Amino acid sequence: MRPESKVVILALCLAVCGCSAQKALSGNPGPYVGVVRKGATRSDVERELGNPVSSRINADGTSTRIYEYEITNKPSKARAVMHGFFDYGTLGAWEFIGSEIEAVRKQTCIVTYDANDCVKTATVKAKE
């Protein structure tokens, strides 16, 4: 392999370094899901979780709405240092694994509201 090729490969590897470390440093506070409780209003729920991805009106006058949101991921200097160490040691190849570790994870919340738009039931599950 020619020396110029090695330099180009090294530069490309170093260019991708740091994405997972940056994600680990910044974290994501996520919504306050404690607001989703029996009796809470739909406006309170949507203030935290955002607009539903789907909704339907049920025959009994209730409505069911499905929300998707990102799971809380606290910032971590230790995780960022670990990612940086592995990025350096693998010349950037670690990013393929590190980015998956720090990937955004979502949850789904299915809420049924009564006729007054107050939470009747709520179910939370990890999005697959």
C-alpha cells in the first residue's frame, strides 16, 4: 500500500471519531413521563410527550392516542472517555459499535382518555 493511501485512510478514520463520545457527553433529558397518570389532562400529557403519532375515537366515547418519545439518556463523561479511548485505539472503527450504544432509543405510550379528555389508562412499552 502506498504511503499516500495510508494517510487518506487514517484521515478518514479520524474524521468519524467522536460522534459516540459527543452523544455520551450531551445526553438527552427526555420528557417527564410522570405526568401520564390517571386523571391527568390530555393537554398536560401532550405538553410533555408531544403530539400523538396516531389517535382514534372509540365507540364508548373514549379516545386512544399513541405517543412516541425518546428515552432519557443522562450525560456521562465516563462513557465519553471510553468511546474516545476505543475510537483512538481502533482508528475510528469503534464508531460502528459506539454509535449503536448511544443511539436514540424510543418508547411508546398508549393512552386512553375518557370523554372529558382525562387519562383513563396508560401503557408504556419499548419501541422495537
